[in-house]
Amino acid sequence: IDAKPAIPALIELLHDPIAYGEAASALGKIGPDSKAAVPDLVACLADVNLGYDRCYAATALGCIGQSPEIAVPALGKMVASDDDATIRRLWAMALGDFGGQAKEAVGVLIEAVKTGDPEMRRDAARSIGSIGGTDHDIPALIGLLSDEVDGARLGAAKALTLIGGEAVSAVPKLAELLKDSSPAVREAAAAALGEIGPEAKDVVPQLKASLKLDQGMTFD
């Protein structure tokens, strides 16, 4: 069934307090074709009268994944300022759905990893790992590589993998993570070093040594 013809009517229902949640969910399920709904969904994020139900708008924005120039700043602002910890976590998760289009929000997500509760730290780090970052974010991402939370180290390593060669300053810390207690972190660190490329050649012996810990990892 082609649901696209219903999009205009669903956008109208976003302004109905009773039907809002169902309409937002439906728009999210339709996906990228619901791009026209993004401005209205962003407006819903800031509508305190919707309370916890604002989460429907955040989830829909992530599923639609369009108009990042509108959605990403709005979601980032909410991650930084919303009073509800659960809703802030959902905002952070939605940012991850935008992938590399949400790089401007990485700074906010890094701060959320540093200061949030365990669930927030986990989900914000996961989003960072999906987004990557810019050269401006590299120092803070290197800092997260020393975090006590496995998920924070993992998200930072994945982000540095996406950044690639510009993250050469992360090589020493990534090399340390080849001995991390978490297999997932070790694998992510190895992947990041691989993407950094020739600038990480000095750690090849350590990469090979890590095979003793992770027999599934192979290096040329």
C-alpha cells in the first residue's frame, strides 16, 4: 500500500493533541518520503504541552532522516537543554539516525556522554559512533577513549574510524585500546587504526599481537 498520499493529512494531525502520536509514528514509518513533515515535527519537539509524547517527533525525525539542516540543530539543542532525561536520550538516539549529516551535534553528544546517566552515556556514544565527527572533535573523542564506560570508548573509536586519516593524533591511544578488556572496543580500535592508514604503520606489531586476543581479526 502506498501511504504517500496520506502525508498531507498526517501533517495536519500533528496539530491535534489526541492524534499527534499516531500521526508522527505513521510519518516515521513512511520514511524519507515524509520530508515535508520535518518542520512540523521539529515544532513538536519544543511543545512542552506534549510532555513525554514529544518522543514520537524525535523518533519520526530519525526515521525520516531528511532536512538535517532543520532537524539536527533542533535535536542538538534539546539534548543539551531538555529537563527530561529520558527524552534527552531519545533526542540523542535520533541524531545517530542522521549519520554523517549530524556532525555539528557531535560536541553536544560528547558532553552528554561525559555528564549523562548510564543509559544516556551509552546511547549518546552509540550515536557518536554512527555520526563520526570533524577534525575539531578529535581531541574530545580521544578523551572518550579513556572513559570507564565500554560504550563510550567503543563509540569514540567508531567515530574516529569514520574520520579516518585526519585522526592521526589518536593513534597512540587507539594502540593502547588494542589491549582493552572489551573485544568490541579492541576491534573498533583496530578498525580506526586501519582507516587512519600509513600514519599508523608504527603500530602494526601491536595489531598483529592483538590477534592472540581476537582470532577473528586479520591484518595484511
